[in-house]
Amino acid sequence: MSPQWIVVIGLIAVVYFFFIKKRPTVTKSDKHDNKQKKDEISSNDMVECSACGIYCELDDAILSNNKYYCSDECLEKK
């Protein structure tokens, strides 16, 4: 093969891999998984105190009867 053909084949391969080759498609189940990950609560999320209304980190909050409280004083106010 002549060097010209090697260059032409190389250019075609570059164009194919960068511009034409299809990227992986996102399926509905992938979108569902991403949404589920987004909805999960992480430890540094902020939650509102049910008694006084201020926001505190989830790690610092007190959970009682499915309500978050910022301190023992607010928990006793309920």
C-alpha cells in the first residue's frame, strides 16, 4: 500500500470515531436511576425544624414522629 492510502484511511478513521460514531444512548431505566439518586437524602442536606422553622443539617437534627427538630428545646416544645 502506498503511504497516501494509509493517510486517507487514517483520516477516515479519525472522522468516524470523533464525529460519526454514535454515543451510548440513555435508556429510561438509566434516567430513573439518576432521578432516584437525586431524590436520596445525603447527610449534609438541610432540613427545617418543625418547631421554630430554622434549617439545620440532617446530621445535627433530631427525628421524632417523622418530624425534624433542631434541638432538645424545640423537641420539648412540640
